[in-house]
Amino acid sequence: MTRGHLGRPARARAERGRRPARHRPRLLVLCGPSHAGKSTFAEQHCQGFTVISSDRIRRGLTGRWPRSRREARTWEVFEQQKQEALRNGRDVVLDACHLSRRARWHSVQGPNACHRKVCIVFDPPLEAILARCRRTGRVAPGEVKRMWQAFQASRPTAGELRRLGFDEVHVLRGGGRRRVRLGREPGSRAAGTRRAGEVAAG
């Protein structure tokens, strides 16, 4: 072999090294009280993702399951859909409140070893949440306020989320629209926690 020229196997390895690495599928866990903007965010920013929404599942069961059984069945279906989407290597959004530490722990259980895990925490002020609640009329303001208070009592810290295995954390505190770049290029440095104004703009 002439000096300075690569053989076929070495040339193939070099070509592979120049190709962009395949992006890992993403698991996005939306975390925040009712009317914090989670579903709106999923609609605006998560095209191409499999969005698994507890509210949508619950509405689909109305009239088909007795009220006493509906909530338990909602979470059975939610978990079934999550497991299937993860096994198929899809980009997945879990659109639910995840108010408790146990709920956040449970969100990252399953066949997700290949997924990049991203937690987006929605923490707008109570006044903004109540204003949305009055516009939609879906949930009583008193119930929404109780959920907001429960979230404040168990609001996740960056340390908790990292210990759960999240690769990336965003905290959104405002009520305005914002484009968010989800995930990073392969090989970039590990992401830390960003506040609302520091979320990467698209």
C-alpha cells in the first residue's frame, strides 16, 4: 500500500467519523400544576413527538368508565402508551402534572435507556394560572389553586431531577410564548439547569 493513502477499511472508518452522530430519541417530561401551559407548549413545540396526555385520555374515558374507576384507568392507559412509545424508540412527551416526587420518579421508569431525558418545569405565578382557568372554565379555580399550592410544596429541585436521571432541565416561570430548542447536538457538554430567560431560543 502506498504511504499516505488509507486502505479501504481505514477509509470507511474515517468516513463514519465524519458523519453526524444519530440523535438520541428524547423523553420530555412536562411538570407543573393545572393550567400552567403544558399542553399548549406540547402543541407549539413538539411536532413529530408522540404526546401522551393524561387529560386527553381522561376525556376519552368519560361515559365509558364509571367515575370511581376512571382515574385509575386513565393512568393504566397512560402507562401502556408510554411503554409502547419508548420501546419503539420514539420521541415522547409525557403531558401530565407530575406534582409529587413519586410521580416524577415514575415518569423515567421504563425502556428508556437510549432516550435523552428532558424535564421542563412550568412554574408561572398563581395569578397567571387562575386567569387561564377562568378563560377555559374546565376546572374550578379553587381546585386549580390547591394544585398550585401542592406543586409549590413539592416543587422539584435541579438536584432531585439530576438524581432521577434527567440529562437536561428547563424552568419556565413566565406566561408568555417562547420557542425552546429541545435537546443538544451529540457530543455537546452536559446541560445544566436554565431559568426561563435562559432557555435557548429557536
